[in-house]
Amino acid sequence: MGTEETTIQPNEKEMFGRYKKTVEQAIARVPVKNGVVDIDSIWIEASIPYELLRKILARGDLELPGNVERINSISRARMGERSGSRREKKRRRRHKVWH
């Protein structure tokens, strides 16, 4: 006779609570600019799927630190934008060589 290991699967509500707690802890560690936190920073810090993060933020029941007024939910990383402003490269002019 072998010993069987019983694993208890957490229900959906319990798992959602764990993810919520993870997001709250991640928000406390990310940089805050003028009271605003970017969703990209939370996404990287929390390491949870992006769609799940959006669902957690959409609920609106997170406990935010005192220095965070709101969360910017528009992702620059998912849209393919580069951070910072960079000007487009100019086309290089070819110089003629005289022989």
C-alpha cells in the first residue's frame, strides 16, 4: 500500500485574493511619478499575466499606498511604444567622391 498525497486545490476566490495581495505589494515597490503608477511597472514587478492584472485593477478594491493617487492602465509596452522620446533617424546623405 502506498501513501497518496492529497492536494487541496484553492478555489477561484482564494486565488484571486492571493493575486490581489501580490499586486498591492508590487504597487508599494514600483516608482510613483506625480501620484501615478504605470500598469507596465506593476506588470513587471508582480510577474502575473497581463489580462489577470487588468481584471484585478478593474475591480477597484485595491488598497493603495498613500503616495499613489491613481494607476495608469494604458500600457506602452503592449502597444509597442518606446519609453522616452526619440526622434526619428534622418536618412543619411551619400557623399560623392571625385576622382
